[in-house]
Amino acid sequence: MDFVAKKAALEASLERAAEQLGDITPHVYETYYRRCPEAKADFDHHFPGDSHPLEGQMVEQALYCLMEWFDSPGEIEIILLSTVPHHIETLHIEPRHFSELIIAVCETIVATIPPERSEELAVWKELRGELIALFDASALYARPMSKIG
């Protein structure tokens, strides 16, 4: 599938998800916290009393990476290669929590795609795989906790 077709499929699926779900954030976190219940404690720790703004920002950032990947993979690489190690080192976020959030975002959107829309499903499969690989590679740049401080 060429670049234009991928972008069109991506935009169609994002528009459909917005029409069907509205704000996808609660749907994403329902899936995410089911898979990573311990992550809820991290959100509550960093935003005591109301972690919803942080949750919304994380979904927004994940969507940005997904939406811009085909246009500007270098920009997304720079963002993730700097932010993922930082979050692991300074906030003690488990590396798998990054991948699981991308998976939850992708699954939320994919759930709204009709099975006959194979081109859209293929785009999301590609995006999911490439961004998970990038998250995993980015996590390797985090210094082990014993070497920090």
C-alpha cells in the first residue's frame, strides 16, 4: 500500500473511531488497566487525586506518534528515544507500560474497523508493530537504576 493510501486509511479509521466512541481515552484505559493494573498506581502517584489529565495527555501523545509515523518517522524516533528512557529513569515507569499503552490505543481504534476494511486493518497492524518495536528499542537506552544517581 502506498503512502497516500495508508494516510487515507489511517484518517478514515480515526474519524470512524471518533464518531463511534467520542473521546477514546476511557476506552483505552479500560483495556490498558485490565492488562497493566499496576500502572494505575503510577498514574495516581504522579497525579494524586486526579490522574485523568495525565491519562488524556498520554493517549494524545500516543495518537500523535501513530498519526505522524508515516509522515515523519524520524521525528517520532527522536521523541521516543528521548522520552522513554527519561520516564524509565526518572519516574520509574516499567518499559512494557509504554508498549501496552500503544497496544491499547491501537486495539481501541481497530475495534471500530469493519472486518471488510482490510486496508485499514493492515495499516493499524503495521503501525502497532513498528511503534512497539521503537518503544522497545527506546527502552534499551535507559540507564539501569543502579547506575543512576
